[in-house]
Amino acid sequence: MDFLTVDRQVSSSSDKKGDESEANEDLEVDNSKSVLLKIATLYAEQLMSDLILEVGGHGYPAHRLILCASSEVFQVMLMNREWSEWRESRIVLQETPTAASVFPHFLKYFYTGQIRISHHTVLPVLSLADKYNVKDLVSLCLSYMSQHIAQAAKRAQLISWMQYTMACGHNDVAKECQNFVKWNLEWVWSDSDLSELEGETLVQLLQQSDLVLHNEMSVYRFVVRWLNKQRERLTASDLTEAEFKTHWESLVAAVFSHVRFPMMCPNQLAKLLLCPLTQEHKDFFMERMAIAMSYQSGQYERVSEVQQTEAGRMLFTPRLYTEDTWGSVLAVDNFHSLPCYHTRTFIFSTRPSIADVAPQDKLTEWTVDLYPKGVWFRKSLLIVWAGTYDVPEVVLRTVRISITCQNCPEYSVNAYGETEQLEPDVRVKIGILVWGVQKGVEHVSSVVERVHRFSPQNRVLNIDGALDFDELNTPLYSPAPAGSAHTRDVSPQPQPPSNKYTPCNSSVSSKCCSKCSETCDVPEPRHLLGPNKDQLRIQVVIVPLTDYCHVGAADNAQG
């Protein structure tokens, strides 16, 4: 037994060495490209197909196995005996003409995993991917749309993108499309876009308070253009004269109920009286103008009555108006040469109310300090009655916009020795419009809103995070030497950490990284404009608010 035991151990040791030797010789071979090529050949050469898909009068040979593996809809259709298609060798699919035109590319994607999409084809391809539940292709199409929204707007395709994604529940891309439309309303629209825009979508846009436009008259002109397109469509329809009149009047009332006439000054309201559409529907518009004049003349009983209705709730809330009366553009050139913690100061004035054509000495004065390269608080001493305290140095990696109201109401002491405020607080809505560029198209890329009440104790509002500091300053962060003439402070500044962009292997002259298969191109800066990508543009909008303005957020009193 001892001999057999020893012999068994020797045999086991020998087998183990053999296994280790074989394991060292194992090599995993990746020949997936060849296998994919074989599958693609089945489609290209129409080999061994067991099914014909007929779309738009054309037959496309296919394989049940590939269809079922790629699409959950085809899997149910071809494998469930309750469906008549499971036993058919030829299936007719009902598709729209635009979807039928891209169907061969859609089918080829099942075999090759490759498809060419463009601004014109991405929507029909996405509609097919949604219909047949091809999730990976849906993700590809939505990613393409997200990266080409600005170009879609330039090619008059953004409205159709927006309405489709809203209807199909692609909420992220739909939100991006909606934001682009809201913040770039005046240059997005073309005649082809207007013909695509549905009434329900238009009403939804008009209900928004963060529409960025020159003034409320711009909204009126835009709605008139849209109604003219609808009139042409109704005229070409088979409606009787009575049906046409009923439908037309309801359409005018539905859209113009969301135009905020109280946000127009008296001069603009007077001009509306000369517009043909106003004269055509005189009773309707005269009522709206009377409400506007009641608001601007201080007849707030009538305003309170209107505000109780659902349609009237938002009429007295201003949007983000870009005319010079309500703000200023802050442009910073030669961004790459700015020193660290650079401050750029802008001064402008706004009217104290929508209706008020105030004299020069009654305008509200504002000072805006922009810190695009971070904020540096130097070490200092705080002297109070209890003693002296050291305040340490603090550096904030943030893009800060500091807004100061220069003529806040002041306190005075009355005859009884009591402190009282001479004027009410300055309550405003502030919009920070950040310009950006996508695929060469410059546009308002983001908007930050604040509702704030300026008072004697609260004269300054600091807004951080309107732009991402790291995205703005990296990889193009190259600060100029301290003491530049552009900076407000000429004292020595601390040396910031290096933020220059370095590829994975800087010694390699090519754009390809030696450690990965992807290129190491410097990304295009989203918020730097101009031919040299060195201009930062921000627009500050400050519009006054009254007690009858409806704002979604509570007053932001943080400084």
C-alpha cells in the first residue's frame, strides 16, 4: 500500500507539471472580425435567407435568426404562434416613405453593426429603431442628435427632432432640443420649421418664462408668422367657411392667450393697434391691451382678477429680454492670456419697471464683476471688539459672477429716532446667458436664473457655477504672468497648479496615444468663441419683478 501511495503521488506531480505546461501554451485568439464578416456576407450575397421583408414595394431577403437576435419585436412576431407572421415566408411591413427609404440601411445594421446617419436620415432611422425596439441603435441615434442640435437648428430640422423625442419619451434629448429652442428662439425659426411646429408644442413654449428674446413684441411677431402658415394650411383644406372661421378664431385665442401683453411698454401696445391681425380680432386684442394698461397704470384690482385664471397667472411675469434696456453683454477677449484670478468689471443700468420710461437719474445701476479664472481671497486680519483674528487665504476654483446693486434703498432715522427704509427693496429676476459653440455654430448654450431681493443689508449676489471652471480652463489653461495690465490687483499672486493639457504620451508626435486606441486630440472648447477660440461671452439680463409676478423659485437672498 505504501508503494502504491508513493507511486500515485509521483503520477499526480507529473500530471500537474503537464497541466501547467499546457496552461502556459494556451492562447486566446480573437477572430471576431472574421466571424462578423461571414455574417455580413449572408446579407450582402443573400445566402440562405428564409424570409422576405417587403417594405414600400421592395423585397429584402433576411434571416429569422438574425432578426430575432436583433429586435425584440421581430422576436415576438416570428416566434410567437399567436402571430400570423410566424409561419409566413414573406411579410409586408407598413412604413412611412421616409422610413422606407432608410430601411435597407436599417436591416444591414443587423448584420454588420454599421450604419451611416446624417441630419436627414437620423430621424427615420430612429423611428424604425423605436418601432422594432432595437435598443443599441436607439442609443446611437440619440447620441448623434445630442451632438448635432445646433446644426439641426441651422438646417431647419430641430423642430421635428424636438417633437418626435417629446412624443416618444426620449426625455434627455427632448430637453436639450427644448432648451436650444427656448434660448435661441429668434434665429432658430425658418418658414419650413414653422410649418412643422404643432399648435400644442407652440403653446407649451409660450408658457415658459425662460424664453430668451429681444422683447415681448418678438413673441407677438413670431406667433403672427406661425398663424399665417396655419391660415395657408386651412385655406387649402376642405373646411366650409363656417368651419374655417370657427377653427381660425379658436386658434388665434389659444396661442395669443399666452402672449404677455402686460410686458409690453405703452409705445409697443400702441403699435399693435395698427397690425392687421389686431384689427381683424379687435375685441379679443382690446381686452388683452386693457389688462396690460391696468397693470402698468397700477390698477391692481383688475390685475388680481386676471391672475386668478389659469391663462392669466403668468401674464405678469417677464421673460429673459435681451434688449439693452434690461442688461448687457460681457465679452472677454484673449481668454488664454488672462492671468489667474483675473477680474473683469462691467457697469450698466436698467429700468426700474416694465412700464416706466424713467429719467436717467431713476435708472437702477448695476456693477457686475466676472471672475473667469477663479477667486482668490488673500490672508487678512479681522478686527472686532473681541480682538483680532487671522483670516486664512482661500482659493475657489469656480467661475463667479458677482452682481452689485449700486442704488439700493437706504435707511433713514425719522423724527422719533426710529430707523426706516425710504424705498422698497429691489426685487428682480436675473438671467445669466452663456454663449457656446457646437460644431461651429455659436448659440446660447446654457441659462442660469436667480430671483433675488436687493436690500440695504444685501447689496451683492454671487452666482457660482454658471460655467464649469475645469471645462473652461482645461486643457486651454495657460495663465499670463501676474501683474498684467488687465487685472485689477497688481500685488504678487500665488502660483496656480498647472492645468495644461498633456496627451497620454507627449513624446509621440502623432495624435494617437501609445497606451490606447483612441486619439488624443484637444477637445473643442464649448464656451470659447471666435476664430481663435479665445472669446468668452456672457449676457446678464435683469428684469424687475412685482408682487404679481409668478416665479417658480423662492427669492434667492444668498450673497
